[in-house]
Amino acid sequence: MVNYSLETIDLTFAALANPIRRGVLNRLKAGAASVTELAAPFGISLPGMLKHIGVLEDAGLVRTEKMGRVKTCSLSAAPLLEAAAWLAFYSGFWEGQLDALGELLDEGKPQYRKRHEKTRESQSKRSN
């Protein structure tokens, strides 16, 4: 397995666990935005949004810059790449497990094959 910084991955997944923070990241894909601009679609206070921004900053997902009274945020996607690589490692495991299950159903014990064929037939009839 590739070495991953588990602390970074933990912070990334904790940050992504909240729908507002995911929405902020989605908005920042289009470019930098002020905290006021980020808070508006969610109908939350500026202090509330600043807490979310703080979590995203701690995870390394957002960079902030303050000019006068305006705090501008921009996306920093590097931690997302590390989390994606971690998930990709495990997706290979699950693909192998599902392939093995498919082989069992296709070539294995007759009682499983019959159930699998019935499922395929019913799916085929629904799609037609």
C-alpha cells in the first residue's frame, strides 16, 4: 500500500462530512470568493461560515487571504488527491470481491446461478 498521511486523510474526510463545506468546495472550483459570497447560498451567518472555512483551512482544502475587511478563499485540492488515491486503493479490493461474487453466481453452485438468472431475466423484462 502507498504511504498516506492518515492525519491529512482524517482531516480531509472530516471536512467533507458536512454538506455546507462540500458546497463551499464546489463553489470554489469556479474561482476564489469572499466569505460573504460563500455564506449567501447557505443562509448562514458570517461567523458560522468562518467556522466552516476554518475546518477547511485546517484540512488544507482552502487558502484564505485577507485584504482590508474582505477575507477571500480559494481552493487547494491537493488533500483531495491524497484522499482519492486512498479510496482508489480500496476500490481495487472491492472490484475484486465483486468479480469473485459474479464468478460464483455465473459458474458456481446451481442454486445461486438460478437466482442470478432470474434476477437478470426480471431486469431484462423491466428494461424492455
